[in-house]
Amino acid sequence: MNARQLYVGCAGWTLGREYGSEFETVGSHLERYSRRLDAVEINSSFYRSHRPATYKRWASSVGSDFRFSVKMPKSITHECRLENCFDLLDSFLSECGELGGHLGCLLVQLPPSLVYDTRRTSPFFERLRARFSGHVVIEPRHPTWIEADRLLIEHKIARAAVDPPRMDVDSSPGGWPGLRYWRLHGSPKIYYSDYAQGWLEEKAAQIVSSAIEGSPTWCIFDNTAQGAALGNALLMQRLLNR
């Protein structure tokens, strides 16, 4: 059992050949991935919807302690910009709800141009919370979101720590303290760069401190363009003495 509620994984479950020796050879990529790491972030949901049966099949492919984080569709976050999107939101929640107890978190990544405006965000968060009581993390990318922590805490929504940081405060988790979530995109070249072991050792110390405080804590590697994420996640798992 994952007693510390500390989850390490990647954005997607692609298994690069260079890490083949780390994984069993039998089963689908997800089945093999889930026997070695205990979390994954589903990013494909940002681009297209998935059938409820697909989410149900994914849930049946993993062990009891494995958790999925599901990225909210861009139709909600980028096209509707959190407004006039309640039908889309309801459909998304109905689909990914088929993950059942394996649904660990919803990820709301916002476009860089979306400023913080309570007239827009409050109705959206209220609607979301009326329909979903589980963990939610937001990754805003406009500096005005520095002002949002009070609203995020009110609605029990965490703010992700990201690397490379895009605002003054997002190198550390913020918002509601009941969840801690790191999204590591690769640096200096975002989505590509491999993190050095020394950097990961420092990050692991921060993550352990957060987990000791008792909040569920996630570390997701999104530097997937050339496969660095998987190696970084496996090393982070070892550094955390999993």
C-alpha cells in the first residue's frame, strides 16, 4: 500500500526501449508501466474525449494503489476559457468518472493569456465542486493568478509547482494545502531536457518534506518529447526510497 500517498509518474505511459530492462515483458504498456510506477497523467484527454469504456478498461489494467491524473479538455480551458462550458464539463466528468477509485486527480491547465478574474473563475469552480469532490490541481500561466490562492483554498484546489517556473510563485506548490503536485516539464528546453541527478536529489528532498506533512503528493514528469521523462521518474522513485 502507498501509505505516504506519494505518487511518481509520467505524462503518458510510453515505454522507451532504453528502459526496457526496468519493466516486465508481459502485458500492455499500461500494465507493464503500472507494475513499476504508481501514477500517470493522462494528457490525451486535453485533445480529445475518451469513451467511458476506455477509462474503465484503463482502470481494470492497474493495481489497487495506482492512480490516474486526468487533464481537463482544452475545449473547456482554452476554447471556452472556463465560461459557458458546463455541458462539456459534465460530459468530461462522466467519462473519466469510470476510473472509479483509480481517479486520483483532475488537472486544469490554463492558457497563458487567461487572466485571473473571479467573475469567470468562481462560477466554474462552484460548478466543478458541485459535481466532483475529489482532488483538483490547477496550473495557471498568467501572473495575475498570484492573487488566486484564497479562492483556490476556498474550493480545495491545489496550485501546481512547475519547472521551468512561469510565475514568481509557481516553483513551489500553492493554493489548497491538502494536495501537493509537481509538474516537471524539462529545463532548459521545455518538454525535452533531461534533469540531472543532482537537481532531482534536491527536488526529492522537497517532495519528501511535503509528504511528511501528510498531504497526497504527486511528481509528474512531462519532459516526454525524447523520452527523458521515464528515466527521470524511475530515478526519482529510487531517490524517494519507494
